[in-house]
Amino acid sequence: MAWDEWEGLKADAAARSSTQMQLNQYPADPGGGGTGIPVTESLKSEKKVWVQAGEGVTGLKADISKALTGLENGQAGLGDTAGCQSAGAQKELYDSWKKYVGDVSARCGELGGLLERSGHDLAKTDQAVLTDLDQLKVKYADTEAVGGQPPKGR
């Protein structure tokens, strides 16, 4: 009996010649985003935004430099570390952080400069900017985290 009812519903639907489903969307446009404007003309990038991002990242460099100066001032007066293991460990940690913070500062300077230059001329392709960013990643690759792991060789 259920099959008979089903077949009847299908026959009624076919007899009514129901309207086709209509999607509320722009028609497909092979040249762009459905607006009739080619994609290359409809995309916008504001120089001001790129430049502001670059200036913001470059500004981090100044803040990092202040932190590095504070780190150096805190280290002043440590004196000779020979004969004192904790002083030697502190000196080793300081040297490590000084290098790391210096690299972060340099990375901010280079990344900020890249963003600013990209904003000023907007002449580079996306691929060219991505290549520049990838080069920065390689140049300033961080070391693997070792926190909570025993030193090698123990």
C-alpha cells in the first residue's frame, strides 16, 4: 500500500510539471566573480594597509631593542663567572637569549620592510611576495623547542 501511495505522489508531481529549482545567485561568469568584471579588475589592495602593517612590524623592532637593552643592563655587574656554576649558567642563558632576541629584532625589521615595500609599489606578484616571505622563514628558522626535555648526552 505504501508503494502505491508513493507511485501516486510521483505521478502527481510529474503531471503538475513543477517548476525547476532556482538558486539565488549570479550566473556563472568565466571571467570573474559573477559581477561581469574580470577578477583582476575587481580585486583591490590598498597601499595604506600594507604600509601600516609594515610600519607596525618594524615598530616592534624598537620595542625589542628596548627589551634587549634591559636584558643587557640586568647582566651588568655579573663579573667573572669562573668558579660559580649558577653564574656560568646565567651567562650562558643570557648569551642565548641575546642572540635570539637580536634575531627576532632583525626579523621584524626585514619583514616590516618587505610589507612596506610591497605596499608602496604593489608591483610584486603574490608569488614574488610569498617567495620573499619563505626566504625570511629559512633565514630566521627557529630552533626546536627543548623545554622539559633532558639535555642531549645524558
